[in-house]
Amino acid sequence: MKVALVTGASRGLGAVIARELAKAGWAVAVNYANDTQGAEAIADSIRQGGRTAHAAKFSVIDQMALTHGLEDIRATLGPVDLIVNNATGPQPDMPLMEQSWRSYLDQLEFFVKAPLELLQAVLPDWRARKSGRVINIGSEIAELGNPFVGNYAAAKGAMLSMTRSWARELAPEGITVNLVAPGWIPVERHAGAAQQAIDTYLGQTPLGRFGTPEELAHMVVFLASSKADFITGQKFAVNGGRTLL
């Protein structure tokens, strides 16, 4: 059984991605940094469905913790075959003059540093096996350029660029790298969103509705499958038509 690591999977999009990958036959490492109760609940729900899961506690932005976390996954489930880079930190709106370089580094740590160090940790094994999958969870914001989130947009833009570079470098070794870019897909952290923000967003969405976490997860499951063996270096927007390239 192949092993998927989904980072930041104790709730929200990561939790749904983990569940859908498990349904597709993957053994899933449900990564989390702090929410033990949430991660264990997701792992338990997967196991109750007759599938295999393990709650893997480690911070993806701490390289030593990351290394130990991967060793724990290997000992519990086996070597990782798929990495879904979903983990994120706080994303506060911040006027340009309040954005410090530190605020940019905070975002880059989640969307560039963590994916880089995870890939470097598993790459020798993947190269030996001539297989492996990376699916980065990006954002439409990298292309739309929403105001007050320049730090977040920059880091997500960097994630898209590195996806393409990694894909070209690793393709000869049978390793694929793709990115799924959602729009606003409501999850727990969006509870209490202002009605004006909702109306504005939906008014600019051609399909006229929010996407569901399951719709995003289905794209991840497809890219993780053998049906996507000939796809690499691509961005897949799951946002109801808000970006058309």
C-alpha cells in the first residue's frame, strides 16, 4: 500500500484531502503541529472506514522535527510515496506599510521552506525507486494579487514557480510535481465571514458558488493516481472560473 503524507491535516482542507486519499486506497499520515485531538479524530475516522491512517505530529517548518516525523511515518506506515503540501500558518490582512520582511519569511517558511525540506528528505529514496509524487496546495491569490496580503501572495507565487522547476528537474526520474490552486473554499476557519465579503467573492466567480473541500480533494486524488502519470509541472485551478489561465 502506498503512503501519502498530508501536511496540516487535522482540520479544514487537509482533513478532507486525507479522507479522500484514504478512500482511494492510500495509507495516510495525517500531519499536524498542535491539534492532537483533531488529527486523531481524522485518523480514527479513516480507520473506522477500514482504511489505514496515522496521526503524525511534527511542525513542517522545524527541520529536525520534520526529519523525526518522516522516520516515524516510515516505521508506522512505510516510506512516503506522496507529499501533499497543505500546511499553513496565520494569514492576517496587513496594509503594505505594515508588512515587514519577517511577515514575508513567515509565509515562505510554510510554502517554500517546508516543501523543500520535505522533498529533500525523501528524494534519495524516490530517486532509487524512480517514483514519487508532490502535490502543492497553492492559491488563486498568487495570480489575482489581492490587496493587503502581499506576503502570502508572494509565497504562493514562489510555490507555483518552484513546482514548475522541480517538475522539469525530476521528470526524467519518474517523479511528478503539480499544484492545485483553490479559491475561497469555506472550512472551519471561515466561520463568521462577513456577508459583504461573501457576496463580493461570489459576484466575481463565474460559477456563482463556493467550491467544496471534496471538490478540491478530488483533484488531489486524481493527480495522485496512476491516471495522472503523464502530468507534471501543471497548475490546476479549483475556483469556479475566477482565473482562466
